[in-house]
Amino acid sequence: MTVKAPASSRPGVRRTGACTLVIISLVITLFMANLAQRQPAARAATIYNTAAVRGCPLFPANNVWTYDISRLPVHPNSANFVAAIGLTSHLHPDFGAGLYNGGPIGFPYVVVPGSQPYVPVSFGYAGESDPGPYPIPPNAPIEGGSQSSGDRHVLVVDSATCKLYEMYASYPQGNGSWRAGSGAVWNLNSDALRPAAWTSADAAGLPILPGLVNYDEVAAGAINHALRFTVNATQNTFLWPARHQASSSGDPNLPPMGLRLRLKAGVNISSFSRTNQIILTALKHYGMFVADNGNSWNLCGTSDNRWNNEDLHALNSIPGSDFEVVDESALQMNANSAQVAGSPSFPPSPTVSASPAHSPTAAPTGTHAPQAARTPEVVEVKQNNQNTTLSTDQNSGSRGTGNPLPFVLGSIALLVSIIIGTALGIKRRKRLKSSP
């Protein structure tokens, strides 16, 4: 009687099974390799934060403005720089609610739709200004008010193109056009900087809006970008990402434009209000850039009737000695780009159309001093949760986002082992079949 071998022991079936096993292993290996390549990009995207204004980012997530500098080294000349700014002078919030000398306190700005008409703009410093036309409404809010004799900045965001238009010494003209000292156009989806040695609407050649303390961000619980402040005297040079200087002094101990400071990690901020803790935490993690000449330690923000001026004044208790200068030279990848070295390149963020809306500006009150806005806090966020949001280690992200090569090689080794094991198994079964 002839006994038929089990199907599993037939040579043809064994070969088919081995091939199937090899194919399945290969598919699994390729899938895992692809997953390994995708995971670092996903992890990188989570360690870079992007602030936004009405659907438009305040620059890409890999921009130096949004980089956490809490672990960067202290600049070797930090002590002299801080002493020059003022060790015993104090932080001063140069923004708030209400009016001062008839104008809003801080920087107002306006967001316009893509349908906003573009108007001609003429510049006093035309050689270092981006030419018009600009989409500026005739009633665009002016820093300090329409009668101001100060810097008279105008900040406009086009929500359709996500471009930021900023002007200095801005004056509306009777025919709908504007006259300004200088003007700059910023693509908020780009890391590009101003041409070398060019000014902007700011003396440092930097944008203004991305460096402001914005009430909406505080209400949301975190500020995820660097801030902007002024100092009494600067050096006649600038540091990346700044592009311009405004001084005749070569004193190496004076702060250059673009110098970045942070609040020291050991400064206890637990006694401050929720609002001020959010601001001070941002100063610990993202710091602030020297952006213009003015009163030392003047921290800049948006004018908004929701601010509580009395509460903001508590920030005046922070002395200059609580700050230190960071050395961010290692972050520079390209002198003409604000992208952080070693960071991933992200595609432009999709734009979201928004209805035209003005940043809340002060209503005429007839007062000549800051008036506190007694509005309740919008969001209650515990400080420990807030720290969780802001304490992401971006320095690890700048060094790389993971290497999938070991995982891929391991998968290939596993595949080879399976193939060899299968071949040896087939050969062994053949020998057993041929033996008596």
C-alpha cells in the first residue's frame, strides 16, 4: 500500500511555503522601514511650535523665533551686556489697555482679507524698503494714535496670502495712499530674512508683530516664540537674525541689535498672576531680542482693552540682573535664513481666510493715563500644565530627529535569517527523506 506524504511535506508545497514566507517577510521589512523614516519627521513636528494670527503662522515652525533657547549656553560677554542695559533697572511692560497721551498703549495691528484694496506707499528710506502697493485700510490703527509724534508703526496681516506688512513713521494721505519712513513685507510661511544691512519697520531689520506679547496667546495659555524689547544704547553692529544696526558706538559691551536674552531659570515666578507667569515662562524658554533703541527693558506687546494694567505692572519687580544673554550662534544655518540649523524643513502652512478684524484698540475715554481693563481671565491654566507645554526639548530636535538606519538593518538581518533558516530546513528535510 502506498502512503501519500502529508501536503506539508511535499517538496513543491515546501518551496511554495518558503517563497510565501520570504515575500511576507520582505513586505513587513519594507513597511517597517517606511514607518521608521516617517516617525522622525512626525516627532520633529511635535517639538517645534508655531504661533498664529487668524490662521496665519508667525513664521515656520523651524524658525529661530520659535526655538526654545532655555538650554543654550550663556554668552561669554553676558555680564557686560546686561550691565550696559541696566542691572538695577527693571522690566517694563510697554503695552496694556486704555489710552496714554491720547493713544493706545502698545502696538495695534489689523488683519485684512484678500479683497482688501492695495494702495500706493512712498518711503523716505526707499532704498531699504519693499515697494508698494500695500493692502492698508485708510483707517488702519497707528501706534500711539493718529496724532502721535512717535514711531507711528502700522502692522497689517493679509489673511489670504499670510503676508505681514509693516511700516514705520506712517501717515495716511488724502488720496488713500500712505507715506512712511520705511516698510517691510514678510512672508509668514518663509524663513527668509531682509537683505544684509537693510532696515525694516524696526531698527534691527526684524519683524515687529512676531515679537509682541499678544493677549490672545496669553488667554490660550502659552507664548511659544521670542519677544521684542528695547534698550537705551546699542552697538554699531548686529547679530543673526537681525540685519541692521542703528548706532555710532563701537563699544563692545553695548548690546548689538539681535542680541537675545532670557530670564534666568532660577528666578521664582510662582507668586505672579497666571498672565504674568505665562509671559515670564516665555522669557525663560524663548527669551527676547534687542530690536530697537528706546527705554531699557521695555517689553513690547499688543494694545488690547482686555489687559489688566495693574496686573501687568507687577512685572516691574523683575530687575535686569535676573536676565542673561544666550549664545545662539550655533543655531545659524544660513546668514540669509532664520531657519535653525539641523531643524527639519516644513512645507508652507495652508492659509485660512479670515474676516477683517482689528486688534482691540482703545476706545476714546478722554484720559491721559493708562486705564486698567477689569475683564476676567479668559482661560484658567495651572502653571504645571503650562510648563509642560513650554518645556519641550527643542535642542534635541536641532541635533537630529532620529536615525532609522539601525532599525532597517535589523529588519534586513531578520529577513536574511528567515531565508537562511527556511533553506536549511528544506535541505534537512530532503536529507531525511533520502536516508533509509
